[in-house]
Amino acid sequence: MKKHKKSLFLGATASLLLLGACNDHLTGQDGEPEGPLKVLRLTLIDFGLNTGHLVFTDTSVPSDCTLPQFKDLKQCTNDPFMDTYGVKKSPPNPDSLRRLRVVFNKAPLLDLDAPSRGATSTELELVPDSGVPTDLKLVDQKVIGLACSNCSTETTGEVGIPLTYNSLQLTGSDLSPDPSQFPYGPGLQMEVLTSCTSAANAFKCAKIGLTTKTVDPLAALEPDASYTVMMSKGLAGRDQQKIQLDDRAMSLLTFRTEPFQVNTVGNGDGEHSAEVRPGEVGTGSTADPYVVSDDLIAIDGALEVALNAAVDPSRLNGTSATAMVSVNGGAGTAVPVIVSPNVDGDCGNLRSIYVAPASGGDWTTRTNPMTDEVVLTVTLKGAAIYDLSQLKGHPAGKGIHTMGKDIVIRAKLLKGATPGDYHGIPSSLVSDPNNC
């Protein structure tokens, strides 16, 4: 006998939701809010795989509680988080689409416009006629999506927006002891998947047609781009009251990613890099350069510059940076360099650029290796460093974002011979960027 499916809010999973569907003096729960479905907030999370720390953003939070127009708002006077998660202190970055969630005042269970797009149901998700659902997915993934301005584009009009897994999230509330760990809800969620290996990701990948071979490990948002979350105008609660997409809602649904910039500088060992984003080790200018810890880079070692977005290797060459070496405080000497994300044939996630002597050897010849003090100054030509386009296949030369200004980095090199247990990247392993 063929089993029929019925709507989510009539199924077994939603029985708990029905408990709050009407005022109930026995349970003490208020009824579902009357009126249109409303957007309360938009949250984004970067789990810190590239920055080393989690970044949580909430577009409903005031940008700066010290400003007169915000200082008396409830979020700035009564909320313990105040403006911590606002776009000023916690700006969205290219990895913030690891989990984007639009939070509503009630569960968005219907899409009344879905049939016009060819869907067979107005329910967002379907569940079995009986029993616990095991295969929930949106009836139509197009109920939510992204639009972008200042993103890379094709002549055909295609825009550099990564594929996402979209889902309905019924858990959560408008209050959270820690929103970075306990999400707000209910809502609709979008996720960029860069791997299909875990059980959770394997399930999600399968739902949107990805496999371990076709998933894109470089998928992300583009830096310095403006995004708007677009939703079906037929989205509604169980009462069929459609979503209210007024100016307030659209302001919450719009965000801009931070500019293309440097995250850390170091020797490539993945452990001792200096984080430069807070400005704690310089500003990157000629007068106040980013500073690598003393004795971290060997005389024949490469400088690693880690970025907040993938770099387009096709645009890198020996003029993308300059290097000057000074010995014992003497005049600087120019050193030809190679600039590349390629280390011994491995370009990784294209988030790091390595600057090394073009010869593949030492930065300079020292008279007294054990005592000579060698200072390396590298100037990364910001206007010549382009991000990787997020168009399908990441076509070379399509990235449109640069750092816009030169970045100066200074390092006092390690004295003596390179230790046998040196874990930095040797100059000899930095290879042609065109082989990425």
C-alpha cells in the first residue's frame, strides 16, 4: 500500500509545535503570534577554520552602542551582549555562510507560491503519514537564496554565489544564553558545504546533488561584496499569513562582507603566525608594518601571508611583492622573489601566499651567520592581489576584489643554520603559482 505524505505541521514531529498553536491555560504557553510572518534577525557564523576563532554576526544588533541613535535601545541597555555581535565588531567574512539563519517570529511552514514554481506542495517540508521522519528536506530549495552586488559575474549574467544546502529549522527561540552556540529560531537556514565526508554533511550533500568528488572545498562568499537574502513572497506561517518584506525586514536581510585582507603573517608552520587583524602587531603600513616574531623565519625560509579569502593564483607573479634585506642595520638590498600559494605542488585552499627568494635559496649571504642580524621587509602589492571568483569552477581572472593598498611586513630572521626540526616552509618548496 502506497504511503502518502502530509504537511510537516500535521505530522508526528510537529505535534510539539501544535501545543503552542493556541492559547492553553493548562500548559501556560502563549499562542502563536497573529498577523504576518515577520523577520526578526539574520545571523551568520564562521566556525573559525581559517581565522582560528569563531565569528558570529547578528544583523539586528546595533552596530555601535556608543552612537546617539543606538545608546538608548534595549539591545544597548538591557541585552548582555550589547553590540558584541553587530556588524562593526563582528563583521561578516567570506566564511560566514557556513551557517546563515533567517529567524522569524513564528515557524515558516508554508510557501503559498511554491506551486507556481512547479512544486507539488505548499508545505516547506513533508513527513510520513505516521512515525518519525527520517528524510526531511525542503520541498523546494528555491524558497530562499542569495543575491549579490559587487560580486564577480559572467557575460551570461551568472553571479559568483556558492551553492548552499537550505533547510527549515524549528528549534530555538528569540532568547539565547550564547547565540554562537545555541541558535535563535525558528528559521530558514543556508549552509555552504566544503566537504561531504562527515555523516551530517554526507546527508546534506546528497540532498543537493553533491558528492565527495563534486563538492567545492573553495566555496565561500566573496570579500567586500553586498548580499541580500531573497525569500519567496508566499512564505507563511500555519495561519497562511504571508511574510512581511518591508524596509525593516530587507535591512535585516542585507549584509556586506569585510574587505579582502590579511589574517596572519608567519613562517608557514601553522602554529606561530601573528594575527594582524586587530592591529596588535602593526597596521601594515611603511611606518608601522606587520611584524613577524623574531627568529621565526629561517635564512632560507618563506614568509607566509594568510588571507581571509582565496587568492587567484593566475594573477600572481614576481612583481606581486618586493623584498628588501638589511644586514646589521645597513642599507637594504632588493631580492627577487616568487609569490605563490603553491608549496611543493600543493596549493591548499588558496588562503595563503608564500613569498620566497626566486632562487629558492637564502635571502642573503651572511658574513657571520651566528651573529649577523638580518631584517627582511616584504611589501605585498595589494592592488595586484586578486581574490578567487566564486563563479562555478572558479574561472581564472574573474575575481574583482583586491586589498587596494600595499601591505608591508617585517621579520628579523633566525640566526645560524636552519635547524633540523624547522617546521616552517623552506624557500625551495615555493613553486610556480600557475601550476595551481
